[in-house]
Amino acid sequence: MSREAEGLPRRYSKLEEALEIKSLRRIISAYINYSDAAEEDVRRYERSFRKLSREHKGLLSHLLQKFQRLRRCIAANSFFIMNMLQAFDPPFDMSQDIHLDGHGGTERLPNGHLCTQASHYTQDCSSYLKQPVLKRPEFSSCGGGCLQTPSKINNEKEISSESSCTLIMNVSTPDCNAKLVDESKDDAKFICKLDSPPRDSTPNGNITSVPNNWMETSLRSSVPLVDVDKVRCIIRNIVRDWAMEGQKERDQCYKPILEELNRLFPVRRKERPPSCLVPGAGLGRLALEISCLGFVSQGNEFSYYMMICSSFILNQTQAANQWTIFPWIHSNCNSLSDDDQCRPVSFPDIQPASAGITEGFSMCGGDFIEVYNDIDQEASWDAVATCFFLDTAHNIVEYIEVISKILKDGGVWINLGPLLYHFADAYGPEEEMSIEISLEDVKKVALQYGFEFEMEKSIETTYTANPRSMMQNHYYTAFWTMKKKPRK
Ligand SMILES: C[S@@+](CC[C@H](N)C(=O)[O-])C[C@H]1O[C@@H](n2cnc3c(N)ncnc32)[C@H](O)[C@@H]1O
């Protein structure tokens, strides 16, 4: 009998594991080096300032103070990042030596996906694991299982042996939050309060040494700019999902989806709640809101950048507005004032554990197609909600096919987003598949997969926009609800 059939996780090949570790190290490294990269920007501003004539310097002498202010903001952002990393429990032994003879030059992941740098908003291509790996008790002890169909969710199980899913985080219910904040417990050592700086960091957040062994092995002196940018994207996503400042954007993007779910499932019984999957869940707020509405909600996300951050916010938050970051410091462009650029943003605006989630809320790491194109997933969801997700596909037809497959007959697919195909301009060394079709064609494909329109309109919205910037990108997104027609 195979290991999977016996209920044991699939074994990795040495190469798969090495590639996973390499990829994860790169992401950790980008996070760790965040402050160095940001400091380098400030030094660049200073070099430019020094090139000014004496007269011009006199006119702009306040900039010297601004540069120091930027440094304090960077330190505060870094303080949050290091706390977040300390709470992360890597699914592999990250301290091991890895050898990638002949495989070290690419970013190709074990499943054959090529990690590209295409990035229109915050798309990250990061590694994921193909077997269920779950070590942290706090992720599993208080919630449901994962990647079984909701009706099969088993509260006792830490790991679903049936799944091809990776990092599964069942979000703590309020009951288990008490355990999380009890610092006398062993596992509380990862919990960092604002008033207790992480080990090896100074009170202003400057990191004096690298705290964990596995972090040390990830540390690199130079990080590609594209990785640095991904960390900055995550910071902007924190505002979108978890700050008061992001409320307007959430009202534009998430509220219409929540209202649709509310309209289409007016009766949500506690004993048998309807289920909803959120592919490409980002930092998890929409999935959480859907859970609070009375659904068994599961977010799916394949980026470790996102998963590390959402796990920290969802599982480790002790109080609303526990953290303060300075999300807008990385661009000097289109600022109305220095105060605007350097304004603090607190988050999370709510404490997730006390938000009123429905039992069974989980985040599931892995590629949407890999995880859900599985016989166990067929006809198992009452609803699928995609927000700014469809255009992340290499092949959007495959996304639609899988969404149709996993929905029950009569199930609903709610979508909101543009068609800014993420791989459209991915001019990497290897050509990426990218199917870029019009909205009209997307809808035709959906009809072919057994969907019929319930509702359709366009919604104007921003995505991770700085609300006080002089430049605002607006999308006129497609918003629809489609129903999967019962098969005859
Ligand atoms: C543009 S972001 C949208 C995030 C979130 N839905 C929101 O509205 O803020 C797209 C997300 O989908 C994730 N993603 C892209 N391709 C994916 C895939 N194949 N499987 C799972 N997640 C994916 C990205 O990592 C990213 O977090």
C-alpha cells in the first residue's frame, strides 16, 4: 500500500525538498534584508541631496530630517517583519545544507511551475509544498481540518492525509486564543508583543543579529530588487486587508462579494453552514469575512510571502491595532506632504480571533490547480469567491474548469476583478504560457463549463492604492455571480 493510502504524508524526493528550501530561503532572505534595501534607498536620496548647490540645499534643508525620519519608519517596519519571521515555523529543516547540482540556476519548482517575476499588483510566485505539513499545534488544535470537503472536516485531525495541500493553517477560535497569549506555555515563545522587541533587535527595531538558525541560513547580502519589491507589496497588502485605511478599498472589493453571498445564502444554519472557497486569498481578510458571515470558509494561497504574513496576523494577533507600520515610505512620488508619506498605519483593525469566525475557517497553501483539481474536491463547495484572482492564471480556461468542477450543482461563483494577465509581460529566460482572452471570451468559456449568469456588472475600484497619493490607478472590474447549472 502506498504511503498516502496508509494515511502518511508523501515523501519528498531530495531534489524537491532542496528546491523548496531554496525557494523559501529566498523569500525569508527578502524579508530579512528589507531594512538594508530600504536604507540603501535613503542613502541614494542623501547622495542626490549632496549633489545640490549650497543655495538649493538651503532651500531643502528639512530633507535631512526627513531622511532620518524615513530611517525610523524603516526600523518600525523591520520590527514588525522580524516579529513575523520569528513566529514562522518553516515546514522544512531550513538549516540543512542543500545541493542543487545542475538545478541551482532556475526557479523551477518541483511541480513543474516556473517561478516568474511577473508582478502587476502583488503577484508572487513562490514555492509550495505538495504534501500536508503541519507542525504548529496552534494552527490545528482549535479549528477544523483542511482540504477535505467541508462535510468531511474532522476537528481531531492535524493533517489531512488525503490532500495534496501544503501549509494548512486552521485559524484559532477565541477559545484557543487564551492559550496563544499564555506566555508560560512553551509555544508562546514566538509571540511577540509590541512592548517586547524580538530577541536580537533593539527597541527601535534595528536587528542586531539574526535570531533563528534557520533564518541564518537564509540570510544573503544581496537580494534581487524584484524580491525586495515583493516585500513592499506585502506591506501595501496589509493596508488593503487589515488596516482602517484599507476600509474604502475593502468596501469596493469585498463588500459586494459578501453582499452577494448574503443574498444567495439567506439561511445559514450553524449546524450545517454553507461552504465557500477563496482562491488566491492574499492576506486572508475576505476569507475571514466570509467565515464571519456564517460560511465554512477556506482561503487558498500559493505565495509564502502572503502565507507567512497572513498566518501571523490571523493566529498571533493579541489585540486590535497591535502593530504600526509606515507603508508609504518607499515612494517619494506623488506625495502631498512628507507627513503624508511618513504617516503611521496601525493594524489589524480587528482582532481576528474575536471577529466571530465560523468553525472550520482555514487557509490552505498551494497552487489552486494542483490542490483543487482533485477527485476529492469535486462538487464539494457551495460557493467560490474569486477577487483579483482570475488573471493570475497561466491558463484561465483551466481555472474556470476547476471552479466548475469543485462547485456543487447549483453552487455559485462570485468573481470581482480585472483581466490584467499576470504573465502577459513575463519576458523571462523561458517562455511562459499565458492565455490572454477578453472578458467576452472568459464569459463564453464559463457558459461552456455549465455556468449561467445570475448577475453581472462593473465595479470601479483600486488595488493596494495609497489613498492620499496624487496618482490613483482605477480598475473597472468585472463583477458577476454565475450559477452552476444542475447536470441533467
Ligand atoms: C492580485 S492578488 C489578490 C489577493 C486577494 N484576493 C485580494 O483581493 O487582495 C492575487 C493572489 O493570488 C495568488 N495566486 C496567484 N496564483 C495562484 C495560484 N495558482 N494558486 C493560488 N494562489 C495564487 C497570489 O499569490 C496573490 O496573493
